[in-house]
Amino acid sequence: TAPGPRSYTTLRDEAVKLFNSLQQLEAERDPVPLMQGILQTCLDLPPLVDEIYCQLVKQTTEPPVPGGQGDLHYWQLLTCMSCTFLPSPPVLRFLCFHLDRTESRFPASEMAKYACFIREALGKTKGRECVPSLEEILMLMQRQEMICTVHCPGAPACSVAISSHTTAEEVAQELVSRLGLSQSPNLFALYEQSRRREQPVGSATLLADVLTRFE
């Protein structure tokens, strides 16, 4: 299930817990749940977002084994952070300098590819209602898009590739084009259906947030 409500102590104590989680991340065989937990804490406690960004920059600067598993786990979490939260302007400048330096020092490496992906993501991220789902984190770790299945009345289900920044309106427009309905005078929207209710998805809603709620 998606992360639920949590109880927190002081910001200082939570920052220490997050630091310990980052240390654990380096050797974690399945880092996805731990990454999601870190992201959830940052969503619940926004003042810690800059702290985690700074810690991740520190961990990916002069790592013992550049491009090793532990190093890449930090880059993967940094990728998830960039698709979920925007840091404050001073931290953003610090982060961008780190990304430029990494691409310059390790061209064509996995770290450089993550750095490029993160820079592009930061230009699109506006904030999230939910942390990335487990599936989204797995896709972000591979720098790939997710496949979303949309059921259309009177037509077969359509598979649409979406990123962390794809809105419901963008998907609706793509489906209208695919189904040859561009000239139709009707209005089209996506609906979110659960066991208890069906409701329209706001045009500016990120599909990734909807998928997290389903998870």
C-alpha cells in the first residue's frame, strides 16, 4: 500500500533518522521501499527537502567507488527527489553546479546520465501531491517512462507512456488524437474509478499522483 499517515518527532530528530536511512541506502539490496520512505518524510516535512538534497550532493561527491552500486543508489534517490520536490534557490544553484561538475568529470558514465536526467526534471517539477509509487521509483531508477493503461468507452484500452510530469490533460489530448476525435465538438477528460466512486481527474493533475493513490 502507499505510505500512510506517520507520527513525527522534532525536525532535528527526523533529520538524524533520514541521515541514518541514507547510510543504510548505500548497501540496501532492495532500495525502493527505503527510497519511498525518505520521499514520504520529505513530503510530510518540507523543511527537510533542502537537507536531503545537500546530503545527497555530499554523498555523490568523491564517492569511494564512483559508479558503484552504493553511489548509484544515491544518484537514483536524487533522481526521485528531482521529480518530486524543488529545492530552494540557493540549494538549486549548488545542485546544478554539482550536476555540471559530474558530467564534466565523468562523461558518458551512468552518473553523468543521471545528472542530465535530473537537470531536465528540475526544469519541469512543480511539486507533487503524493510521493512516487513503487513502480514509478523503479522506472526513475532506470530513467524510463511508465506505461499507463486508459480504458476508453467504445474502444480498446490504450497504453500511454507517461513521465513524472505528465498531466491528465496531456494524456486526454493524446488519446483524442489517437482515436481520431480531434474534430469532435465534445469535451474529453480522464476519470479515476475505484470500488466506491468515480470522479473526473483534474486537467492539471499529474497522472503519476493518481497511480500512487491506486497503489
